[in-house]
Amino acid sequence: MKRPIRDALVTAGILVVSFLFSLIANIRKKLGERPGDRKYISNELGVGYRMISDGE
């Protein structure tokens, strides 16, 4: 792959991840979660995010 194309794709990927982190942080804030408190949304390593049900 040519370097400029690869660099553009890497930059786009970083921007998407950054936007996702920001979006999840805003959702957690609206739900009333505090930093470190994972009452409603959990991070699944290698998978992404998932909602937590009452039974977990």
C-alpha cells in the first residue's frame, strides 16, 4: 500500500476511535456514571462495549 494512503487510513482510524471514546464518555455522563464506575456500560477487551443488565 502506498504510504500516503496508509497514513490517511491510520489517521482516519485514530479519529474514529477518538470519536467513539468521546461518544461513550458522553453517554456515561448522561446516565450518571462516575469515572471508574461501570454501572450501565462495560468495556469488553477485544470486542467493544456492551450494556450491563440488572442481573450482572
